[in-house]
Amino acid sequence: MKKSLMGVLKLTRFNEYVYFVIITTLLGIASADGVFGWRFLIVLIANWLAVGFAFMINDVEDAPDDALSENKTKRNPVSAGIISPQLARITSFVVAFLAAVLYGLLGLWPFIFGSFCLVLGYIYSYRGIRLKTIAFFDLLSHCLMLAGLQFFCAYFSFTSQLNEKWLFPFLFVVCISIYGELFNEIRDLEGDRKAKLRHTAIVLGERASHILMLVVLSIGSISGATSFFFIQLIPFWVIILMACLATLFILPPVLKMRHSHSSIEIQAPLHKPLERAAALALLLQFLLPWLTQILNIQTSNWFI
């Protein structure tokens, strides 16, 4: 029983997306002028579950291939024998069902976008289709199911119409997601070529893929800057806090990578610290006003 529970926890790979889902969700909420409350909590949990399903079903479908690689076998609890394929598949679909139920509580549009995200998460890895092995469809499906659709689920949880704020933060999260997918494909290029995969990086080649990755990152950076400084999607104090946290979190990995040479080796240790800094700062953007309001109400009651 304990082994199965450990296998389920490992199958979720929660640490790989927890912060990025917070970012995509909270930017969607901010674009809709949402506030902290029950909708905030439900859409965040639903998005975590939806992305978790995509990661879980990916390991289930990839288990036969991962068993052929020593490194991937250790990472994948199904191929490692920690959890059975049957239990892993059942658990994955239970997670998807819970996500769909939570999306349904938020309204029609969150349910539609959330359901599309779940379907996309399945066919991205399903061996009969496997969008992740089809050039360019891999990028499109990845950026939608792990970023764009989470953004829309959060956005439409607080409003039913598109306003003037949504476009640039949407482009920001989508471009960062595409950048992440290209980064992973370039990193795994040699092994994927041996496996005879045909994703975007293999079709374009390493040099062209690296250029595309930098172009997408540039578009994402411009969209992010527009969102933060021109649209003023988040308060200035949040940006300052984000910068301070990023500096604090990045210093340890930067000191360790002095002897790294490739751009992939240099960029890899920076991703998670940046995600963590952005996620924590955005959370405080919503939590602090809520806590202040609660404290003010309690203080007022003391004087009545």
C-alpha cells in the first residue's frame, strides 16, 4: 500500500509544474480583475489537477519506451515498477474527473476550456495519436494544455467577456510554454533521434530550433513587459518583490554553474528559481489585500 502511494505521488510530478500553474492561473485572474475567494482556490486546484493529469498519463503511455532508458526508468514510476500501469491509468483518470468537476463548478466557459485541456492532455501522449511526436503540433498542444487553457479557465472564472487586458499576458504565458518545450526538445535531442521521434526540434535541427526558442522567448518577454509596465496588470510593489525574490533564489544555482559552457546548461538552473519568485509574488498580490480586509473587519468589530 505504501509503495503504491509513493508511486502515485511520484507519478504526479507535482514539483515540475506547481509554480508555473500558479503563474498562468493568477495572470488569468488578474486580467479579469478577479480577487481571492472560493473561485480563486477552485480554479487553481482544477488547473493543478488538469496539468497533473497530462503529466501522469504521459508517464503511463511512455512507460514501455522509458523502460529502455536507465535515466527515464528512474524518473517514471510505472517503468520503474513502483506502481502498476493499471493503477497509474486509473489514478490518472480519477484526477481528470476531479478536475472536470471543479471546472463545472466555475461555469460553462471554464468547463469548456478545462475539458478541452484534459482531452488535449490525453491525445498529447496517447500512443495512437501522440501529438508530442508531431512537429509543430507538439508546440501548439503543449502551450495550450500547460499554459493558454489554464489562463482562460482562470480568466473566465471571473468574467464572461474578453477585455482589453487579456492578450499580452496570454501571449506571455503561451510563449514561455513554447520556449520551455523547445528547451526540453533541444536538451533531449540526441536520445530522441535514436528513438526516431519527429518533433519540432528534430525536424528543424538544433541551430534553427535554438533560434526559434530565442525568438519565442523575446516575444514572451516583450508581452510580459507590456503586461507588467504598460497595462499595469500587477502593482509595482509586486514587480519589485518578484525581482528581489528572483535574485535571492537565483544566486545559489548561479554560483554552482560557473564551469558550465553550453547555453542549455546555463539556462536550466535558472528556470525554477524564476518560476518560484514569480509565483510567490503573484500569490501575495492577492493574499495581502484579502488579509488586510479581514484584519480591518476584525478591528472594526472590536470597537463596536
